[in-house]
Amino acid sequence: MTALARPTNGRMIGGVCAALARRFGTSATTMRVIFLLSCLLPGPQFLLYIAMWILLPSENKTRTAW
């Protein structure tokens, strides 16, 4: 598995679904559909997305740190 960082390419809004898809080895479209379906269930999914958007580093920031 790769490090969890928001990619600079392939992101739609914040890159959170693309980062999770890359981490778990699925397509970004699949992860986006799963997220949209999970929003139909009660819970803080949207708040978790915003928190991950803030907390996950961008991929270009991760590369320059090494």
C-alpha cells in the first residue's frame, strides 16, 4: 500500500477519494460511488471528508519533504 496523500492529478474536489482509492488499490470512481452511497446512511461522512481534506497532506508537499 502507498502512503496516504492527496494526489495532484485525478482529484475532483479535494482529492480525498482519489487518495483512498490509491491506498486501497481501487479506482477513484469506485471510491467516489461508495462515498456517495454512504452519504445516504446516517452519520458524519461529509464531516469526515472535510476533516481528511484538511488533515491529509498534498502529494507535492509530501515529495518535497524527503
